[in-house]
Amino acid sequence: MAPTVALGLGLALFSAVTSALAHAMLKSGDNKLAVLAWIRCCEFVVALPLVLWVGLPPADLWIWLIAAVAVHAIYQLVLSLSYALSDFTTAYPIARGFVPIFTALLGMAFLGDRLDGLVLVAIATVSAGILCLATGQSITRGGFVAAAVTGLFTTAYTVIDAKGVRAAPDMLTFIAWFFLLGSLPIPAVLFARYKGAALGLLVHDRKAGILAGVLAIIAFAPALFALGLAPVGAVAALRETSVIFGLLLGAIVLKERLSPQRIAGALLVTLGTLGVIARAALA
């Protein structure tokens, strides 16, 4: 394995841990949209000086920046709905667990990818884990659909982000402008929906929001760098090991019930994603 690929996979694993922490903070907030707005505000503060330093992006990069911002904004809204409908320890693993499957299908349909036996077994294992997490009375039909759609948008933004990072003159240019432009839609939606009450909601959820914002930056910036260093499928798969950290956080911090069925499901999802990684390492 090339050193750059190894570094990319290491960054993806780091992102998996910190991503679970950020999602737990989002779930802990009373108003999910307000917490999301805080995350975007934190990203704006970090991105503004970087944008002033790197300067304007080239013209051909704008299409990827706009696409990335739009898909991420929709993803964040669906994500907040998913957490409002279901327990964190149920919604989070389902949303993340669908990503390898959708990524594989997208690669087959649009990128001409061929799946060998090892990858097919790994994806089947992920599917089995998702079924373990989704069955029973711990999640409603609406909650399952919201979590699955979240996974679909996660796949979409992963592919778009990878295209943008690789099309930029340097990775920092895309990342800085992505964070800056991406910080605008969610606060705008918050104020459009709640109007004068929006400031009160921000004040109320400031602790969870600021902490989630810091963790989100720490989690997602390395993931973007990883997409420029390692294969997209391997990065996406490794990030899905965050379901284990998500389950532990949900049980310890959010005091959600951690059943043997959920543990088994998360382990199967993780085992499947590791199988995808193993195949990428051998390629």
C-alpha cells in the first residue's frame, strides 16, 4: 500500500471516531436545526481566514463547490429529521451502514466498477447488520426511511467531495471554500423557519452546538483530505466503523438502551466495511 493511501485511510479512521462524537452532540441538542446552525457558524469562523489566504477558486471548481454545498445542506436536514424520529443508537448505524451499499451501486452504475467475491460478501455482511439494527420496535418506518435516505445523501456527497478535492489546484482551496459556502444555508433555514425565536433557540442549544461544531470540523476536514489521498470506496468504508463508537456514545452519554441485537448488527456492519477496506488494501 502506498504511503499516501495509508495516510488517507488513517485520516478516515480518525474521522470515524470524531464523527461519532459530533453526531452524538447533534442528537443531544433539544433543537436539531439550531445545533446544525451552530456547526455551520463554527465552520464559517474557521473557513473565513483560510479563504482569504487561498484566494478565489478556479472557474471549473465552482460546479463542484455548489453541488457539494447543496447536497450537504439537504443531507443535514434529513439527518436532523432522522434523529428526531429515532434513537441515536438506531438511526446513526443505519444511516452510516447504508453508505457502502449505495457507494457500490453508484460505482457499478456510473463508474464501471466491478465487484469481486470479497466485496460482495462484505456488502452482504453490511446488509445483514442493517437488518439486525432495523428490525424490532426500536425504530418506526418513518425513522428507518429517514435514516436510509441520510445514507443515500452521505454517499452522494462523498462522491462529489472526492471529485471536488481532486479537481482543485490544491486540496485546501476546495476545503476552505466548501466550509465557507456550506456555512450559509442551514442558519438561513433556521431563521426562515423560526424568525424571531431563532436567536433564543441558538442561545438555548449553544453548549451542544458549539461542541458539535468543533467536533464536526475536526471530523470532516480530515475526511476531505483522505478523499484526495485514498480510493473513495475505502475511505467511505473505513468511516462507517464509526457505528461502533456511535453505539457506545449513545449508551454511555445519551443513556440509550444497548441491546444485544444492536451490538450484533453494528459488529456485522463494521465487519463488512473492514472487508471492503481489505480488498482496497490488496488492490
